[in-house]
Amino acid sequence: MKSLSSKARVVIGASAIALLTTGCANISETQKGSGIGAGVGAVAGALIGGEKGALLGAAVGGAGGYIWSRHMQDKKAAMEQATAGTGVQVTQTADNQLKLAIPSDISFDTGRSDIKSNLRPILDQFANGLATQPKTEVRIVGYTDNVGSDAVNQPLSVNRAASARDYLVSKGVASQRILIDGRGDKDPISDNTSEAGRAKNRRVEIFLAEKG
């Protein structure tokens, strides 16, 4: 019986790993996807460049940038509990970031960048435990409605993100782990033709991600 080539053994092994990964009942959908990606990447790599190509393909196919770990799942559950009834939306993004979309009625008054008092407990819960999770990183993005010029709205959105960052730093989160950005009135989530729509667009979004 003819023995399998080295290339074939690598492809079969990587594919088997992917199948076993997707068949395990105790892993998340993200981990299943990573397993499939690794297997498909290995097959593609083997077809391109032999065993070395298969190994490289597995690495590329399985790489997702961020992972959705038990810690991330627990953090999502904690934030859902902490924000229940507040209007804050807590979701897992497609690339495995935890996202908090915080509306203006609990974050910032119109034209201001100082944090409202009812945002502080939410940020307190968000900061809780991050000091012991060195692989996590935080990104904060501020937004405004379309009232006023870009010259006013752009720095206002940055200042809102900066205020949220400064509060988290005061709670023990290292400043170098926090990136901030301001989008002004760009990327609205509602129309700006009504007060209700403008209120939705005045918001801050906070992302938590764990590096793979």
C-alpha cells in the first residue's frame, strides 16, 4: 500500500483537527470557526506550497485577532446585568469585541463632555477586574449629532471619549491600554431630523477586546 506523502499527512491532520474542533460540545461558535479556518487554511496552504505552506495556511486561517474567552463571556454577562434597563446595548461584535453602546441620556449632556453621574456605575463595573487581565485592550469612540459645525463636533466627540478614558484610568485601568477616537457626527445610528434621532447619535461606544 502506497504511503501518504508528507503534504497529504499535513492536510489530513489539519482537516481532522478542524473537524474535531467543530464537533466538541463545550466550545464557542468562535472557536469552532477558528478550527474550520485552520483546516481550510492548511488545505489551501498545502496546495500552494507543500508542508510549509500547509502550516502557514493553518496559522493564517485560524487567526482571528481577538478571542472570545470565558473571561469575555463573563464580562458580557456582568455588563448586561449592570446596564439592565438603562438603554445601554451590550453586544459581541463579529470580530469578538465586547461593545457597549451608551446613549446620551446617561452619558453626556448636549454640547458637553463631562460624564453624567449615572454613567459612573457602568464604567465602574466595566473597569472591575481589568487590572488583572493584561491581554485585554479598550477602545472608546465618541460621537455627536449634526447640530453645529465639524470644528465644534469633532473635538467634542474626542473629548467625550477622553473623559470616559480618564474615568477608567482613575479606576485603575492603565492609560496605555486605552485608545480613544472621535467621529463627530459621522456614522449616525439614527436620523438627525428629529430630537429623538439626534439623541441616539450623541453617544459613546466602548469596546473591550482580548488578544489571541
